[in-house]
Amino acid sequence: MSSDKKAETRWWDGAVGHRYALEVLQHPLRRRMLILIANGIKETDQIAMKLGLAAPLAEYHLQMLEKALVIEQAEGGWGITPTGELYLEHVEAKR
């Protein structure tokens, strides 16, 4: 994937996709995972250990975040997307 494509903010297809992302991000554990990834913790095992989860459960929640377009697989694990950064800046910061 080109760096231009990677830096592009991805949005959801219509109201259904947007609603799905909001439902995914209602779960406090997933929001904590997103914050960990934004702060540089990238590997599933590291995230699982930090949150006291079994690796398969952590992987499940990470896949949900990926489907919500706020994280993506990156070199060395997971990375936050521009969409995820916008969520943290405009929504999570106001909680």
C-alpha cells in the first residue's frame, strides 16, 4: 500500500458503517486498546499482557477495532489510523 493511501483518512460506508464503528468504540476495553496503540504498544501479546487478557480475546477485540477502521495491521503489530487519531482527539478526549 502506498504511503499516500496509508495516510488517507478512511470513513465508513454510510450510516450503517458509522453506527457499527460507534458501537465498537462504546466498549471501554476497546477504547483502552486504541489508546495503548496510539501510545506505541503495537503487538497483540503486549496489549493482552497490559490489559490482563488472554491473547485470543485481545485479538478478537483488535479485529473489531480494525473493522471499525480505527486501527490497521502495521509492521511490528498494530497501528492507529488517521480515523482512529481523529476519534481520540475529538471524542475520547472529551469523555
